[in-house]
Amino acid sequence: MEHAVPEVCGSNGLYLKEAVEALTEKIATHSFGQFVNDSEPCNSVVLSEPPPNQVEIVADTLYNGFTKAQLEHDLPGKGWKSDAKWLLGRIFTLVELKGHSLTGHHGSSKKAGHIRPPLEDRNKLRVLYDIIMEKYPGRLITDINLVLADVVKPSAIGMSE
């Protein structure tokens, strides 16, 4: 049983048929309009503006309280070795560094004994590599690891357990 739908509702001249179609579309996309009770003989539908389709809220990943953009911006620029050490100190806490090595491997096959575990958060290390390799093209991860290994070795200042 179909009912006749009036073409115009209320004083604002909103076409009810179009409003119903728009509301149906909004319901399908889970974005609802606002309903307002009009003083006219029938209820009007006031549709709010739909949110832009391309808006995304992206929370930047924090590395010890800093975003990658902040780290890149604050980079001292004193050379790749100095900058790599500076980033290591900014991205990792002393607690994260103590008792760990960069890779979890010995630097030499001649060494025997206790192998320190690798740093737990490899994503932080990846960000460090990315920043250094972007700022100083041609740097290899192995080069960066050799410089950083001196900072996290047990005999380095503050690294003894």
C-alpha cells in the first residue's frame, strides 16, 4: 500500500522526496542528518553537511615522545655519525638500551659467551635508519650499526648493568 508523498514540506521549500533519498543514502553510509520539528503542518528534515570523504585523522607514531617529523626537524646536522648517535638517544630510553645490542649478534665469530638480546622495538631502529639514509644518501645500515654499536656496548658510559 503506497501513500502519496507531498513534494514540498514546510516553509523552507525542501523537497521531501529528495530529502528522503538523501537520508536513505546517509543511513547507508552511517552518517545521519539532524531532524528538526518544524511548526508547519508536517515535519521537515534538515540535513547536515556530510563530512568530507577524504578526511583522515592520523595519529603520528611517537618514538619516545617525538614524531618522525620532529626528529627530522631537530636533527643537529653535525654529520651522519653524530646525528645517528643523537637520534639513538632521542628515540630510545636508557632502559631500552641497557643490556641489549643492536642486532643480537656478536661482532666477531671469535667471541664466545653471553649474547645480548637485540633491541626490542625494531620499528624505532627502522625510523633511525630512514632518517639518516634520507639526510645522508649512500649510508648503509651496516655503517650506521657500526657507529651505534659503540654507544650500546656494555663498556660505554651508562650502559653497565
